[in-house]
Amino acid sequence: MKGVHFGGGNIGRGFVAEFLHDSGYEVVFIDVVEDLTYALQHTTDYTVTEIGPDGEVKHIIDNYRCINSKQDPQAVVDEIATADIVTCSVGPRVMKFIAEPIAKGIAARHANLKPLAVIACENAIGATDTLRDFIFTHLADDKKSKIDNLAQFANSAIDRIVPNQGDNKGLDVKIEKFFEWCVEVLPFKGSPPPIEGIHFVEELQPYIERKLFTVNTGHATAAYYGHQAGKTYIHDVLEDPKLHAIVKGVLAETAHLIVKKFSHISKQEQDEYVETIIKRISNPVLKDNVERVGRCPLRKLSRNERFIGPAAYLAEEGDKADCLLGSIEQAFRFQDVEGDEESFELGKIMRSKSSEEIVKEVCGLENSHKLFPKVETIVKKVKADMGL
């Protein structure tokens, strides 16, 4: 069996590739970063170290190859044409760039092969659907009409923390021991791809939203408040009683949303899940840097993401979202942070556009939405503090 994975970063090597490797797949990494692809092409194995409160467990990953798609795009197409599964962890904004070689690989598949399984492993709702739409723009009509025989697209929800890796780590990856990888089973006609550790579910949305609005919302809240408070690591933030209470307040609001929206998730179950998440992100062994967790504020402030998404739903339902609004304010203050291009772009936007334009363009809210005036008030406050 062969799995093609776009993205040779920490999630790709330390999460997705580990699952594929342990399930008997040969992994073919696809990336464009020259140093990374060179390293993967000239090594036979690397180590994934799972870290948790009870110690470390090491896994040796081998049986992989790597292609630099910038240098040899046809080789990528050829690999996809004979693969069993294609996955990606490149970031939601990069998916449109990997769509063309995937489309060409799908078009080149022999009719006697099983449909290619395509699963996007991104921190975004419906990421595989998005990737599928990009792929379709590169497919001829005759291939689109036969797509069910060529490829099957399944959304997924992944949950695993990859902490700061430190210097001189090479290809080795340190990763949190806890994981959850849920994939919708219905797109697969017949049996889903045999990958140990995946939880195949009939309805994915509850798992996606529970994870995004608990793990990601809580993690980012701690990062943005921690950045303003001068904290170094996420566990430093959670050790501060005042900041700990703020994070719990935010997650109480999103827990209310989850229980209200998904009737099969009880209040007790969600409360226990929240406590598990707080314990996870409080783990000092992870040494999770505040600035690393907070990076890409523009994406995190977008309409369907971890702050605006739940706050908008609560506003529509007439429920309070005061704690989430606090997180939104701190996210807007995450500007000009060294090493994060989006934080500099956010600063430019804040300095060049009106409050109304910012809420519309960054947060995807229209004037008529109940949340709009509250977010606009926040933006005006942050701009005033910037002297604008």
C-alpha cells in the first residue's frame, strides 16, 4: 500500500506519516522546501517521540520517500496515479496549490484501481470538501462525471498538539501522546482505507466543532492573553489563576454551544472533555510557546474559525459570548510578532482600514449580523489604543 502526503512538516512527519507507517503504508512525502526535501531524500528513518505526563514513547519511522514538487512535478502526478491514499497537512491556504497535481494524478489512474482516498488533515471545517472543489477546477468534464470511480473524498478532524521542537532537531518530531483522528466513513463505497488509529464516524460535524471550539479556541485564547501578559509558554498562562479562569470562561461558552447544537453530547460529557483539554494544554512537558500557538491571527479571526464561528452562533441564538469577545480582542492585538507574517499583515490592516471594513473583511461578518456591532466596538477600541 502507498500513501502520498503533501506537507513534510511536524504534523505530516509526526502524526499522519506515523499512522500510515504503522498501518503498513509506504509514505511518499511531497514538499517544496529544499532543505526539508533533501533531508527526507537522504535519510532512511527518523524518530517520533510521544510525550506525556507518564514519560516518553519513541517510534522509528522508515519506509518513506520524498519528492520536491517544484523540481519534479511529473513525479508527483505519477505517484498519485498509483497511490491508495492522498493526505495533506499544508495549511488551508496552500490547498489550492496542491490541487492541480492531485487532479492530474486522479485523471491518470488506471480504471482497474480502487478509487483514491483523499483526506485533508487541516485545522479547518470541511477541509477535504474545499480541496475537492479546488481539484475539480483542474479536471476535465469526462473525469468529473466518473469521479466516484476515481476518487473518494472524506472530511476529517485531527487533534494532536505538536509543541515547540527546539533547535537542531533534524527530522525527529516530539508530539503529544494524546490524539484523535476522526474521518467520515460514508464517502467510502465499501470499506474505508485500513489505517489503524482512525475513528471512522457517520457524522463528523460534532467532532469537528467540538475539537475546533474547545481545543483550538482554548489554546488560542491562552496564547493571545498570554502574549499580552508577557508569558512564554502556554502552561505558564494556565498556571496564572486569573488567566486560567478566563480560558475556562471562554470554554464554558463554547461548551454551551456544543451541548445545545448536538443533542447526543451531554453537558457532563462536554464538561469532562473541557477539563481534559485544559489539562492537556497545561502540560509543562510540552513547552508550547505562546507566539507559536498564536500565529496566523487573520485565519483564526475568520468567519468559521475558533472565535467568530462560535461567537456568531451564540449571538444568533440570543446567548452571551462575552468571554469569546475578550479572546477576539486579544487576537486583534496580536500584531507585528516576529516570525509571523500574518501578525504583520494584521497590523497593516488595522492601520489602513476602517473598523467596519476590518470586521467585514477579516471576520466575514455583515452589518446585519447580531455580532457585528460588538466586534466593531472591539476593533475601534484596539485601534484607539494604537493611536489611530
